[in-house]
Amino acid sequence: TISGGLPKSNTTWSAAMTFCAEMEAVESVGRATDWGSSIWSAGDVCAALLGTNATNGNADENGDATDANNDNYNAGGALLAQGEITVFDTRSGESSFSFPPKGGIGAVVKAATASSSSSSFREFRVGEVIVPKDMRGMETQINYLEQQFIYPGIDYRIMTMTDGEGNEIFSTESLSDPRQKKQALLALRPCGWKLQTQLWKNYGMNTDWPVQISAGAISDVVTTRFNTDSAIPRIVSAFRRDWKTYTLALAVALTPIPASLLARNFVSFYVIPSASMEPTLLKGDVLLVEKFPRVYE
């Protein structure tokens, strides 16, 4: 399916976001100016424009697109879409330059300081990105989440949310009863089609996104991109999914360090600045000087 949130469908996309001015947009906390190209995978869009069968973002083991019988395209090469918007609430006067800051900066600060301990419940809002993490004493809970394809160190976006009775809600803060907060159901989807494909291939996921999980089951073990405790789980997860690419990237990033040491301690370039050494050396000559004692003796 290509559905963002719930209910699942092969012809619809459901998701929620806080729409705001461009200056106040921070997609990691669910604030955006538009959905852009995040609704469909590039394969679906290209297939639709070419008038061929769409792929729903699925691929076989060789990475080739698979047939999916989707109605979100036509043979004329045009993408057809209809939209329906539900407004949960409207707010005004939010600005990152106010004191205390609201808007984008205020949302980031709130996300960074959100609790993720067993002593208190962490509030959730649709559109935000959450990152599960390994925690001591939470092995049983982590194992349960992994069975639902929720893995530590991977970025998941909350696409939609319902209360325990199936009614759509925008945030767990709208529920007053702590028990109702824990019963809220979050529809989670990994951020990005590439990441979703990696999970299909590397973890043998036998279901499709989104995955629905209760807020109570994940509240104690998640953080955000803005919390420092998400750094190590995200790095470990990245290397597990594609160690070759990230090892190469790390090597390229660290290359200037040994190169600088080599240039400083073992070999140097010099440019003759004046004519004072003529005729042996001319102004503008470039010398490569090795600093290994007696190498050529």
C-alpha cells in the first residue's frame, strides 16, 4: 500500500501535520509548509508520468520495481490526486522570536526536553519524528517493539493517531485521562522511502507500513532527533543497515586529518618568492621537499 497513516489503502494517503509559515517550519517536530514530494515514492511518480504501472515503493531482491496494480496513474502520463483536509485546531501568534520562544524553536525545545522515562508519560503529536532507543531494564519492551518492526535508532514519523475508541486525534495532550493517553494508537512509518526499503530487505518485514502501536508501549523508550541520547542509537542503526556506505563516508570525512599530518611532517611544497636565488632557482619555481632524513643517501 502507499497509505501514509491509517486506514491502509492502495489508493489513498493519510497523514497529519502542523501547517505554518516557512520560517517556523521544522519537519522533525511535525511543522511544515507543504507535503512536497513526501506523499509518493519517486518510483510511483515516474511510473505515473510515464504511463506505466506504479510500484507502491516496493522492489524485488535485485532492486527492480515490482508490479502493483495501482489506480493512482493513467496511461496519459498524468498523476491524478484528490485531497481532503480535516482541521483539528487553529493557532495564531506563534513566533520563534517571542519570549519564551514559540513557533518552530519552541516546538524544538519542547521536543528536546520531552520525558522518556518510566516515571512519566511522554506526550505525542502527529507529524513529529520519534527515535526508539535501547535502554537497560527495557529488554522485554524493546523485543516486543522489534516484533512490530519498530527498531532502535531508526527515525519514525507519527502519520496519524486515534484514541482507544478509534476517533482521530491530533495529540495525546487532548486526552485528559492518563489511561486514555496510553491507549492512544500511533501509526508509525520510517522516514524516507530508502529507509523503508532497507527495512524490507534487511529485517524481512512481512507487512507494510504504517505499523500501529499504542502510546503506552513506546512512551518509555523513545526520544527525538534533538535529544543527544538519540545520536548513538542512530549511528549504530545506520551502520547495521548499510555499513559499506557509512564506512566509506567516514573514511572520506577523516581523510583530511592524515593528509594534513603527512603534508606537515613528511613532505612540503615551497614556492620561490623572489629572484634572490637565481640562476639556481627562478622566481615562481615550485619545490617538493621530502623530510625523511638520509632516504636518498
